[in-house]
Amino acid sequence: MTTAAVLSAGSWGTVFAAVLADAGTDVTLHARRPEVAAEINASHRNPGYLPDVDLPEQLRATSDAAEALAGADFAVVSVPAQAVRASLTAWAPLIGPDTVLVSLMKGIELGTAKRMSEVITEVTGAGPERVAVVSGPNLAREIANRQPAASVVACTDEQVAQRLQAACHTPYFRPYTNTDVLGCELGGAAKNVIALAVGIAAGTGLGNNSQSLLITRGLAETARLGAALGADPHTFSGLAGMGDLVTTCASPLSRNRSFGERLGRGQSVTEAAAAISQTSEGVQTSEAILDLAHHHRVEMPITEAVVQLLRGEVDLNEAAALLMERPTKPERHTSTH
């Protein structure tokens, strides 16, 4: 039987652990706090994140990372993007030499502008053939309720991607394989920034035309950056690109859209963060993506406007003007301009 350790027990980590268990994988969920692990084992619920969701009875939890990782075929990492390096530094000695590391994160590391798979490789020494990512339109609450969903499991080694695909394929969760790890990660990270912009627009009272403009042009600027980095352009029209972008921008379940809406209604970044309570990856990832764009000389005007707004360098009206007063040009999808 395939075995997996899921680190750690936030909403998406818990839900993906349930998916693995429903797929027949032997799963151990690592919770940082012993009382959370005990509650999951006793009641089959995670009270802090999914209090009304019944988890599979065969899903086990532990607060001992070594216990969770012992003999695991897959080590699934689900922590905030900016905490990955520190968390993996502690876990790396516990990870087996053949264990495949799976990233559920959708962010870019501040300071280094590295994707999560790059951080994983750097910290653990695992080659790219041992690092996979899961990305797509995956709102944890809907999947927790076993509503039909699909995702992309990507690894440079297609056979590893197929193994992960088999480990998480259920009647309600359909994974597709891909070897374009770069494109899948970039799509997953950038969509959070665009969702902030869409939320801001909605919060200020702008309608569907404005939000559609941001979604469509947001996809275009993400694809431009992807082209500059060497991603497969087809990735951005699939689940890890357009699929994830539309879901995150449109759903009230999206933390990044909700964060943006609060900004649009006049809350400060601090106030919005306190109200959302969970991590909104786009807030910090926006800075890292803009660093990548500047390094590769790619124009990302929506991302730039979001960053300036988050920094307090422009207000809402000035941010809108930055976008609408740009020079007109033909619509194209391959130019870096």
C-alpha cells in the first residue's frame, strides 16, 4: 500500500490528507499541536479549520513528525509559503532518501524569488525528479464536502507524477498529470495576486466588466512571465492556470479575494489580515513575483499596482488610474511588454 505523510494540519493539508485516504493511501497527518492530533484521532474532525467535516476514519494524526514520515512514499508539505524553508530545515533529516516531496503551496519565497519546488530541492537535497506539486482550482471547503473537483499533479518525472495521481484519485477528485512544474507553480502563485486585485475591485463596487478585465489581463501577464521563465504556454490555459485563476478570483471562499474586498472597502492591510485570520499568500507573494518580473524585464502592471497599494504608495483611485491610463496596444499573449 502507498503511504503518505501530510505536513501539516491546516485546512488544505487536512482536506488533501482526506483525499489521499479516500483514494486508499495510508495517510498520517502531522499536526503541530498534540491536542489537535488527539482530537482528529478521537472525533475524526479538525476543530480549528473544518469543525463540521467528517474525516475518513482510517486517517491518523500525530504531533510527531518522525512518526508521520517513517517509511512514507510521499511527504506532502502544506505550510505557508514563507514558512517552508524553516519547516523543511527541521523535517529534512526525517525524510527518507526515496520519499517524494509534494508541495501544496502556492507562493514565491520573499527575498530569493524561488518557487516552492526550488526551496524544497535546496533545503532537502532532493532532485527535481523527487519533487512534485499539486495545483489547480482546489477550494478546500468544497473538496472537504466531496464536491467534484480536478487538479494537476506535476513532476519533471512523468512516472512520479503518475504515482501521485494514483495516490490521490477518488470518485470526486480527478488529478491530471503534467511535467511543467514551473508553469503550474507560477500559475498557482500569480493567481493569488490577481485575486487580490479582483477582490479590491469588487470591494470598491466595480462590476463584472472590471473584474473580467483583471482576470483576463492577469492571465496574460502571468503567461508573459511564464514565457520568460521557460514554462509551457499551454499550462496557463489549463486547470493550474485559467482554472485556478477563475476559481480564486470569483469565489467568496477564496482568502485572497476576500482580503482584497476588505482593502477595497477601506480596511488597512493589518485590519484585513486580522479579519481573514488565515494566510493570504498573495499579499507577500506579490512582492516576490514583482521581483521575478523585474529581473526578467517582464511588465506585470496589475501585480505592480497591487504591490504599490499594499505598500501604501498609492490609494485605490491611483491604483485604478495606473492600469487604465497605460498606453493602448494590440492584444497579444507572447510579448514581454
